[in-house]
Amino acid sequence: MIFDAPAAARLLDALHRLPGIGRRTAERMALHLLSAPDAEAYELSDALREARSRVVRCSSCGMLTEQDPCSICSDTRRDHGLICVVEHPSGVIAIEKGGSYRGVFHVLHGALNPLEGIGPDQLTVDKLLERAGGEAVNEIILATNATAEGEATAMYLMRQMQTRGVAVSRIAHGVPMGGGLEYADDVTLAHALDGRTRL
Ligand SMILES: [Zn+2]
């Protein structure tokens, strides 16, 4: 069978490792790519290679961007004194879709998880504390996910901020328990931001 052959098996494995892609879907995608015309199949690998080489982390907020600083950080109409902290770039995208948030962001690129060896040093915590220490920052909103790791990360950051005298709030619940921001609809997310509680 085709997927016993090494090159096709490698493609299948790579697709199967993508988030939300089960074995059957990965097989369908691999078969499609292997039977499609050359131009169509190579468009995917070319696009991936080019995007990977151009997209970097914003040196200020950590969001993925092709221009550093990113479009949010360089937008002077936004409130740079309000920083919403999220675990992943998907959190920024989810909140931006809501359209009502006017502050800026900070992407941690993960959450604290001692069992997997993820401590503050593996995240962009230092950069966040550096930003929070700036005079112009009025409030930090902790919008980490409603999971054990997300809650632990929020508590850790709250303690770090309090010793620095920065106002900190936690996004209101309503964001589905155990879920990431990307699973909340726009209205839920807007309420969650509006209804945040000062810690
Ligand atoms: Zn940025």
C-alpha cells in the first residue's frame, strides 16, 4: 500500500501531526496532494516555505507577523496602556474578530506546565514584565485559557505584577471551561473582556 512507502508515509505523518487532523483526514489530504497536478501540490510546499521564512514574532508583543513591529503594536490609535495577555496567536485572532477590543496584546506562546518542563523561561514572561514595568501601562488583562495550566499561569503572572504595582484583571468566565479563546464566539468573548474582574 502506498503509505507503507517511506516518502508517502512521511507526508502522511506530517499531515497527521497538524492540529485537528485525524488519520483519515490526513490520508485524504495526502492522497489528494499525491494525485494533484504538480503546480497545485507544490503551491502548498512553496507557500509553507515562504510563509515560514517571512513570518517572525513581533519583537514587542510576540504575535506572528511579516512586519516587525506588528500592525497592532504600530497602530497609534490603539490604547498601548492596556495589554491583553494570551497564550497563543490564535487568542489574538479570536479577540480581534470580536472587533471591540482597543488595547494591545502580549502572546506568551504557551502556559506554565511544570510536568512538561514549561516554566516562565520557556514563555515570553520576562518581556511581559518588562512591558508591564513601563510607565504608560495602566492595566494588564489576563486572558489565558480556562484550563488548569491557563489558570496557574494567570495566578503566577498576577503575583509577579502585584509586586510591581500594575493593575491586573482576569477575563470573565463564559469562555468555555477547558477551552481556548478560539472556541468562544465573538459575543461571548466581548462579554468576557467587558466583564473582567480586577485581581
Ligand atoms: Zn506586536
